[in-house]
Amino acid sequence: MSQDGGVQQLGFEGMPRRLYTCTPTRLSTWLDCPRRYRMSYLDRPTPGKGPPWAHNSLGASVHNALAGWWRLSVPAAGGLLERGWIDEGYADFPQSSRYRAWARAMVEAYVAGLDPAREPVGVERTVATRTELIAVSGRIDRLDDRAEPGGSGNLVVIDYKTGRHMLTVDDARTSLPLALYALAAGRVMRRPCLRVELHHLPTGRVLAWEHTDASLARQLRRAEDIAAECAAADQLFRGVPPGGEHGPAAGLPADQVDEVFPPRPGSWCGWCDYRARCPEGSEASEPRRPWDGLGAGSAASPEDPADAAGPSAGEPAAGEPAAGEPGAGEPVAREPGAGEPGAVRPAIGSEPGAATWPGGGLRPGGGAWPE
Ligand code: SF4
């Protein structure tokens, strides 16, 4: 493990590298916190998580409604949102109802700017690609074909965002998942796919980045490097001896587990599903209620000011595994050294690459989050 040297200290330098099968979420989880990676992907039985988060429920409800809208090809997004509303994690029925109405307006405003006749190339589409070192797959929220009739435009990877977290163009530029999906989509479709877009529904902003072949190649190398660390740690966990793929599956001695999978405690641990099982994370963070990520006070005190830092954590990221898969609904990847989940970032309107989609800004109800 290059960040702190843990894996290298245990003698896995020079190990043969085998094909590592992964999702971008798995790689991101390793970067975020190796202990959380272990608990999400390796520990068996899988440790129990905390209760469901309301902001994950909201994000999943919106994603499902937008995916279903294309399949129905009628302007029924609001009804789809209502029928598929997931109410897990909310403080009570009134709070869930307020957010349902808010999300309905948000979804309706968004689809009002779409042309239902211009169907995307893919909706909730799984794409995959491989190199000599990794086989990576995941699901794209939407894959658009921006070609004009008779033209040969590029494909565009689109990722819906519903959190309070203010996004920047840098989020689109540095996103490892978006880059990998662009690469995979381009290879599967045999067409250029360089543009990635984050569509932030609460603000109506599109944060776009145009990759180059070189920048996608850099992201792929980055994914391979992370995967190499994951693969080495996985093998240590399973007890595969250095220099060989086979051997007694002795497992990792208990006193070395934290060396290979160290915790990365911080205030973001308040949003971790495994916080209750993690002494360092519990120490480093305040406990969060399941609806705190909504950032609108509590049912008991609905007029409370919103949390200063609602999490980016929990927003379904492009191509994340379906609910129930390890890593589903986990915090999105952060660049090393980037702000904590939920860190409030500067307004995005004036940044290059930021735009509103056709139909103008959204902000249903004047842009305020439900109180
Ligand atoms: S609580 Fe924090 S340190 Fe512990 S596993 Fe979760 S993210 Fe890692």
C-alpha cells in the first residue's frame, strides 16, 4: 500500500499481478478508508451496517424515476417518483412527504428540459472494460449520443447528483468512476466518448469535463495502481503467500489486520455505515441521524438550520452497484486530500464548464431544500 507503506512492509512488492475484478466504487472505497474496504468487501459474514440513510433513499428514488421515464416515453416522471418513493431513513411520515413533494418537483423540472424523442444510447447501462491488470465494470446513469443528424458526435457519460454538496467542474474532471465509464463506453460502442457530465438536480447545474485520450489513459493507470494495492491487500487477507497464487489459506493474523487495512478516521466517519464497529471512527466523529444528510433539521425541530455540511457521501455515483451490493450508496470517491464528504464548495455558476441544462435552472420551490 503506497500511501502508508503497510502492504509493502509485509513483503508483497514484486508479487505477480493477476487480473483484478472491480468496480470504481470498490477502488474509491479503498482510497477513502482501507478498513471500510475490508468490512465492505472482504469480511465474512459481512458486518452489519447502520440503519438506511434518508439521503440515499432520496437519491435512489430520483434515479429510478429518471430511468423509468425514458422507458415509458411519456411525461410521467412525477408519478414514477411518487410510486417508487423509498421512504427508508426519514424521521417520520411528514418529513418523508415533504421530501417526496420536493423531489417530485425537481424531477419534473429536470425532464421538462429533455427531449423524450431523443433517447439516450443507454440508461442505467452496465459497461465494462479490461486491461492486462484490471477488469472494471459499473453502471452509467445515462449515456447520451450528442451527434447531430447525419453527424458523428461523441458519446457523453451523465451522472445524476441529488445531494446538497455543491459540485465543481473539478469533481467532473477528477472523477475516476466517470473517466472509467467514458473509457468503457467508448470501447463497447466503438465510438469516441470523452465528455463526462455531472447533472446536479437541486441546482440545475451541469458540471462538464471534456477528457482527452491522454487524460483517460492517466485515469486508467491510476485505477490500475489502486487495484494493485487492493489486490495485494486482498491476498494478504486471504492468506495467499508472497510469490504464489496458491497456498494454505491461513488468513491474515489478527495483529496485522489494521496494518494492512488501517482506519482513516475523520469527521466523515459520521456518515460511515460501520462507524458503530470502528472505535477510531466513533472517536473522530459525531453520530449522525439517518435523516441528517438531508440537511433540513429534524422532524422535532423542522425549523432548525440545515446542517452546515450535508454529505456528498451517499449520493449514488455513476455506475455504482445496485442497492445491496457492497459499496452501494457509499461516499463517492474523493481525490486524496480533497475536502471531507459534505464539505461546502464554492458556487459553481461562474466556472468554466458549468451550465444549466435546457429548460433553465431548477431549484423547485425557489431553490430551498425542504424545511
Ligand atoms: S468509521 Fe471512519 S475509520 Fe472507521 S471504517 Fe468507517 S470511514 Fe473508516
